[in-house]
Amino acid sequence: MSDIPNIGGRQPVPVDVVAGQSYWWCTCGSSKSQPFCDGSHQGTTFAPVEWVAEQTRRVFFCACKRSAKGALCDGSHSKL
């Protein structure tokens, strides 16, 4: 089993988040509901990561699973 996640997408996913709400970011890249977890990681070493919105606004979640900023996009998809 690989420690490298699948690429869930090659563009960040814009999401309007609500302050105080939790969002469960997929780390395996296999979820069909990118960028969020749908349980596809079951049986792997991956687990979803909770991301809590500090304020209500639009953020861009990482779909490529290569961001150094965790759940949020840092542009790493441009190097794929």
C-alpha cells in the first residue's frame, strides 16, 4: 500500500465555508466527493483531516493532495 495519495483533481476546489463549521478534507485522493472525505480511505493508512473555518468566506481546498498548507491549496497542482 502506497503512502502517496491519489491525485483527486488538478485544480483547487472553491468552497464557501461558514465560521465555526468543520469540514473533513480527503487525504487519500480517492473520494468521489472531492475535496471532502466519503470514506474511500477505508483499509488504507489515510484518514480525513478536520479543517475548521475561522470565518465565513470562500476558500480553495486542495484536490491534488500535494499542498504544503494541508487542506488549503498552495498551488502545488501547477507542478503536476
